[in-house]
Amino acid sequence: MALFKKRTAGKPGEWYYCLEHRKVEEGPECPAKNRFGPYTSREEASHAMETARERNLEWENDPKWHDAPKPDAAEE
């Protein structure tokens, strides 16, 4: 007996962006490794790649994400 049931159909109102097929889908049609979401609307899911690009730029420019070694630590 499985501990967790595999969900084969999405909940109404859950939207995903499939990275493999490059399309918006209602409910998880593709495996989780191939999708972004869930989103609350079709419109929001359709902008998933733009949202990811914007977030990546924010993270790349966030000094808290750069773990460059301190000069003193490199000498030890």
C-alpha cells in the first residue's frame, strides 16, 4: 500500500507552465521536474519564464547570495 497517492489531476484553478512543451496547462499534466507552478491564474502561468528571469536577476545582484570568501579566510 502506497503512503502517498499520486495526484493525476490538478485542482480547478491551479495553473502550471510546462518547461518541456512550453505551454500553460491547468492542473499538473506533466511531471513536476518539467513545470513551474502552481499559479493562481492562466495569465500568471503564461508569464512564468519572465518571472523566473526577473527573480534570477534579483538574486544575481543580491549581495546576500554571493558567498565570496573573505580575504582573511583565504589565507588560512
